[in-house]
Amino acid sequence: MADLSQIMWLGTMVVAFLVVAGFYYTLVREGGAFLKSLRSKVR
């Protein structure tokens, strides 16, 4: 049986992972669109 501190730690890790994953997903998606617009401006 897991105690409360282990559950809290696991929950914190899951939340942190979701935040980082969402941040990277947004960064890659927005960064890709930004790079495309930059390339079109250069040409």
C-alpha cells in the first residue's frame, strides 16, 4: 500500500511531465510555423 507522500510525489511528477510535454509541443508547433514564415520572408 503506497502512503500519501508517494502518491503526492507521483502526482507532482505526472503534472510536471504534462506541463513540460505541452510546453515542448507548443514550442515545436509554433516554432515550425515561425520558421516557415521566416523562410518565406527571406525568399
